[in-house]
Amino acid sequence: MGAAPAGTGVTMRLPVVGPPPVVLVGEHATRTANDATASTREKRGSACTEVGCNSLWPGMITPGVPVGATISAVKIRAVTLGLDLPTPRAVAAPFEGAARFLSAARQAFQTRGVEVQTTRVAGPDLARSLASFGADWLTGWAAQTESAARAAGIDYLALGRLPASAYAVVAEQVAPILAAGEVGFLSADLVDGRLPSVAMAAACASAVKQLARTTPLGFGNLRFAATAYCPPNIPFLPAGYHVGGPPCFSIAVQAADVVLDALSGAGTSSEIEDRLVQALETAAEPVARVADTLAAESGYAFGGIDLSPAPFPSDDASIGGAVESAGVERFGAPGTLYVAAMVTRAIRRTQVRRCGFSGLMLPVLEDSVLARRAVEHPPSLHELLLYSAVCGTGLDTIPLPEDVSEAELAGAYLDVAALSVALNQKPLTARLLPVPGARAGDMTAYTFDYFSNTTVLPSAGAGAAGILGRGQ
């Protein structure tokens, strides 16, 4: 297998952008890249908590904790505010209010020593608007809405969720919308009438292949996901959306380091699971306390914390590393599913106001150990999908060869949806990234602060062409 970088780098706008990762192969190379990004993480932490922190509502409680004091072991990946954005015309006013709230939220968490990495807005379920106005307005609305969000200082924007009935819209408009933007995300529902939608699976596959061709390194696919039974007010994008009514905010956490610490060291499996429950509750408590204050002061509902412990591409914040610390010789070896189930069970035992997935998150490109193990022992899509039976999110940030077929992608989407349906409406997503010019075994060459470069995973070389031909 080749080891050459798959094309040139690509950069996505972040509050702070650090140096590109070192694109090398093997454990030593990953450590080198981690060392290179250590100062970046420190700078990003301080810079993220300094952006737009001058506006609080009158009377907001701000106890005197010194700036920079750390009272929480968890970082906030995102504070996400769900809004019922106006359609079919873009309106700037909702983003102005959202920016004031998110700035106040950032300052409130910073004051209590909790780092906020990004702020986000999640837009509506687009089913009603599409039914009322057709689909001709969507592309223009998306561009104007993203522009208004950026002008207001919103870091990232979920434009909304497209219903399973809108498969033609997904096939024709999603790729042009996302290719034209920078911070906008979209998701598409794979389930129609409690069954996986063949037409939507095919449409998602088409959109993903288009984005692979029309965005650098196919990076636009980071901002698109096919989803199954995802509830509203998930703080992670692209899955997040709002269902109408008053604004509601929720919180995504970066807590892989908390999991790693809890699963390391002595103890039986039951004891380290109990230790993880306690560690997550302790880490989440100050976050929930600040969020309750924000809700009381703003009048916005607090939807909860998605306790899915998002990793960061550093070995000290790796879910793959946590699984290995629990006793699996390497991630992917027999026993991995057992530990994945243990972590998910611990998350769901916590006495925390949870929302979203609140399960184990295994994004290959966002976790340094997962990325390294993928180089050493490349897994198949279906091996990764196996963990979705007991963990949180499905198939996330999976680099695939340029020539992966639409039939294979559609088959993967159908399998994700089928698993979601079979597991009593378990929320799952699929975010697949065909890499232009890349074959299985090539190294990716992303320059994105939240990615750890890894090998392009093999495709199966076959898919669901016959199912697509039969239709629903």
C-alpha cells in the first residue's frame, strides 16, 4: 500500500488555526505531530475563551473565579443554540441575539474555568418549509443565512435537517450549497416511515461523491451527514437541528481524557466502570451549574449535555487510548466491543441531564490512537459499524478511496439506517469522506486542527446496486 499524502492540504476556518500536522506514518510520527500541536492546543484554549466575551445580561451571576482557573476536567467542544430560523427568506436578527447569548455563555464558562472551543447555531427541521414553499428557495436561503451567521460572529451553523422525502433536494442541492459555503452544515434523514429510505441513501451517496469532486480533498463532506433517528438539539454538527419553539441550547463536551484517566490504573472492570461514572459526573457538574444559570438569565431552555466524550488528536485525549488502557491490547482486537459497551453503559448511568447521542464516539480522523491503529490494521466500514451496536454515533469521519462507488456508499447508509431501526430507533449518523486522488493505503493530508492524518481505508469494491435498482 502507498504512503504518499493524498493531495494537498485543506484548511477549515476555526477560531484559531494552528500549524498543519506532520504527515508521517507510524507511532513515532504521530507523537511528533502531537508534540507539534501541543502549543496549538494551549493557544487555542486561551484564545477561544477571549473571543467576544464583553456582553452579559444585566444581573448575571459571575462569581469571582480567576480567569484561567480550572475547576472542570472537561472542555466544552461546543455550546450549540437551536433556533427556529425563518424561511424561505434569510433574516439576520436571530443571529444577532444568538451571538449575544453565545458570547455571554463563553464568558460565563470561562469565568468558572471551563474552556469553550466553539459556539454554534442549529437551524430547523426543513420538512415543513419544503412542503410549504417547494425547494427552489433553498440554495439562495442557505447562502444568505450562512452569510448572516458569519457576520454575527457565529463559529459554525447547522442549516437544518432535510427529511427523507427530500431525496431529490439532497441529490441536487446539498453539494452546491456546502461547496459554496465555509461554516454551514446540513444533515439528511435516512428513515422514512420507520424504514430505511433507499432513495435517500442513493441521494446521500450522490451528494458525497459530488462534494469529493468539488471541494479540496473532499473536505466539504465533513459538513454533511446522513442520520437515522437523531433527536433535536444534538450539540454536535452536522446532526444538530431545532424543532421549533423557543431557542434551546445544549452542550457538547471533549472528555476523552476524562475517560482515559478513569480507565487507566488498577481495578476490576466493574471498579473502573464505577470510577468512570463518578469522573464524568464530577466533570459535568460545574458545566451543568453554569448552564442552569445561563438558562435562568436568558430565558432559553437548557437541553442538556451530550456526554459523548469527544476526542482530540492527541494521545492524552484519545478514546482509542482509553479502550486500550482498559485492557484491550490494541483497538480493534477482540475485547474492543466489550470495553465500548462498558463506556457507553457508564455514560448512561450518570446522573447528568443528558441529551443527544451520549454514547461512545469513534471518529477515526479525530482520534490519534484510532488514526494510528487504522494505519497498522486498516478496518473495514462494517468492522467500524459493529461498534455502533453498543456505542454512540455510527460511522464518523471515515476516509475512503476516491473510487468508492455510489452503490457502496448507499449500501453503507442503508446499513446504518437498518441498524438504527433494529436497535429501537438508536440515533446513528454516517459521515464518509472519499478522498480525491487517493487509493486505499494512501495517507490523508488534512491541515485541520481537529484531525489526525491516517490511512485511507479500503472499500469493499461492491455495494447495493441491485437494491438501488429495485427501489423501495
